[in-house]
Amino acid sequence: MTVSSNPPKTSPILGEALRELKAIFGERVSTREEDLLTYAFDATRQEYPPQAVAWPMNEDEISALMRWANRHHVPIYPRGGGTGFTGGALALNGGVTVSLEKMEALIEIDETNRLVTAQPGIPLGDLKSALQKKGLFYPPDPSSAKTASLGGTLAECAGGLNCVKYGVTKDWVQSIRAVLPNGEITQVGTKARKNVVGYDLLPLLIGSEGTLAIITECTLRLIPYPTRRAAFIALYDKVSEAMTSVQAILMSGVTPSALEFIDRRCLEAANAHIKGADMPLAEAMLLVETDGFEDQRVRDDLNRLQAVCRERGAREIRDSQSEEERMKLWSIRKNLSPAMHAIAPYKTNEDICVPISEISGILDDAYAIGERYQIATLCFGHAGDGNIHVNFMTHVEHDPNVEKAVAELFEATVKRDGSISGEHGIGVTKAPYISLEIGESTRELLAGLKRLFDPNDVLNPGKIAFSPQAI
């Protein structure tokens, strides 16, 4: 869904309101045009400049900002690394973009309890690297980990490459501190592993896309860092054979740490764009990895999964013979998204999710839709949990056929008992389609939660279609 950029819908922040804002942040608030333009974008390529940008250093400043926003009815848009694909951080109605990039402290690594506490602005890749040095592992690993902020991945409930074995972000959050839309500071959860006191608000806030609270501190669960990894690729002449292998792998008794699918056109794009990629071509490729702590156990698991793939029709299997080769495979996988621009300059990336049994069918649907509208369609993704990235590539930036193709893809996904978003969220780009998946009564219930948290609709308004401005 393409949403054209619009001018701010609110009046300029002037006079006493602006003086109060500067009193909170001092030099760390800007109305300079270059700053407004810098923070007007995210990965959607849409442009919505805010009226001001603020860089808080602590939760007290965020609390003061939210009280100010309610007094003056100014929308507030929290922002992490700006890597989102659905416009969750875009300042749709002007207002103030709150960049959390300066709140990047790694507060504590609690090795005894296997917990880490950090602020939301820390880049996820930096956090994972610091933990690895301590022999600890935080599994969620979206492809944008180097630039995505921890807070952004919490707000979107990011998934990534390790989901098949380890789950998604919400499965690893122990507790959070956050500022509510009225400025109150709250903590949800404790360091205790079990907690059944009251309603469980953690999974409500994780994935709420910055519409219910601004996370200021988070404590995450950790496990020992797996010291041994091995990977292979399996090549198939038919996509259906690859998907049969996926089902067999998941029933084999060995849970891979990653189970990725890549189609032929993605492989062609990788070879055209990524230096030294040299990927073998096939109608479908599975990239499979196992991890653990003993070389022989990891190798035995890998051999077992390779046998499963051979039995289900893999015409060729290539084992990574070294850590360097394994890392090369993952470097290529993680760079598939930019590589697709070798096919066409404009990309619409949808992150549908279906039951494992429906992956082959939804891929057939996606290719048929692309052929019907004469749009290059490239697919890859997390086959181990049914989360497939369907990419429509065009030579025209706002091709109306893309909107038609996306709508049909979402309809096909829901018919297959799937979801229109597995890990990117709804934001603004998917809001027009949310009724395909969520009925009116459920939508009203969710809208009621938004009104309860944010009666003045000042925190990230217009997102997810639960805000009064979006309904």
C-alpha cells in the first residue's frame, strides 16, 4: 500500500508551547528544516516531516514531554533506528518525533540470573555482540539487527532468522519500564521467571508499535551462547518439494536453529548484486543451520537433516566446509533485500505468515498474482515458521498494480488461515487491510484499549487502525 506524503495536519508549535518544549530538552530539540527532513523517512520511503525533533536522555524527560503533549494536544511519534517497513515511526500529523538514539546504555548484564537490562536506543547488533563476549545469547535476530534499535524491535515484536527454534521478541522479554501516554512511568514485570499477578501486560506492550507506551528500559532473558554451528543448502527443482522438506524437517526430532527459503529470482538477484555471491541456481533453496555446544552433536543433527532433504527430493546438498563459508551464506541471505534492486528499482516487501502446510500454496498464489499484474515477484523468508517475504518489484514508484497485487495477496493469505504481517507490524501501510483479518467486534475491543491508554490520542496517532484518527 503506497501512502503519499502529506503536510502536517496540526498547527505549528509556537509561543508558550515551544518555550515549554525547549525548557524540557534545551539544545536537544530542533525545528531546523534539515533535522525535520532527516527524521521524515523510514524504510517505506514515504515522507512525513515532523514539526520538531527531540532527543531525550532519560525517562523523566519523556514523561515531561507526554504531559506537555496532552496539555497542547500535540502528537508524539517515538522512533528507533528508522528501519521499519510499515511506517510505524512516521509523523503522520506533524507533531514531535522523539528519537531514542541517545538512550543507548547497556545498564546491566546479570550473569547469575541470565538477564540483561538496556535502554531502547542501543543498536540490537551492539547488544548481541556485548552479550556474546560474556558467553550469553539473546536469540531474536532480524536482518536489520546492525542498525535496528532494541526499542524498535520491541515495539514491532521483531522476529528474524532464529524464530524456528527460539521464538520471537516477546518470548524473551522479562520486564520493561515505560512512559504511558499521560506521562506516568510504569514498570511491567520483575526479574522473577514466574509471575501471574494481574493481567499480563508485557505481550500487550511488546508489539504495540509505540501506540500504548514509550519503552525506556527493558530486561531480557538470555541463554548460553551456542558455541558450535553448522549449515548447509539444499537445492530443489520444485518449490513444492522444498516445502515438503520443511514439513519433514520439523517432524524429524531435530529443531534447526534456522530454516530459510530462497527462490530462483532471489538467487539470481544475489548473484547480480552481491560481490562474490556465486549462489547455485535452483527453483528453490533451503538454508538450514543447527547449533549447540558439542561438535559431534551439531554434526549429527546436520547429517540427519541433510538425509531428510535428500529423501524429499533435494537434487543437491552443499555443506559449508568452514566458518567462513557459513558466514558467507548468511551474509548473502541478509543482503537479499537490497540485492533485489538489481531486478527493478522499486520494491514493496510484504511479510505474510501462513501455517506450514500452506506455504507452498501461498507461494503459488503470490507468483500467480505477480504474473497477472506483470510484476516481478521474488520470495524468500523464514520457512520454519511460515513467515514468507513476498517482494513485488517495479520500475514505477507508485504503480497502481502493486496495490491491487498486495490486496489480493493479503486476501489469499487470510483465506489460508494466515496473517497479513508476521514481523513488520501494521503501522500505516497495512492499516487499510486490517479488517481482512480482524473482525469488527475485536477491532472495537482493541480500539477501546487504545482509548483507555491514550484518551487524547497523542501517542503515535493514526497507526494500526485502532486510533480514532485511523478508524
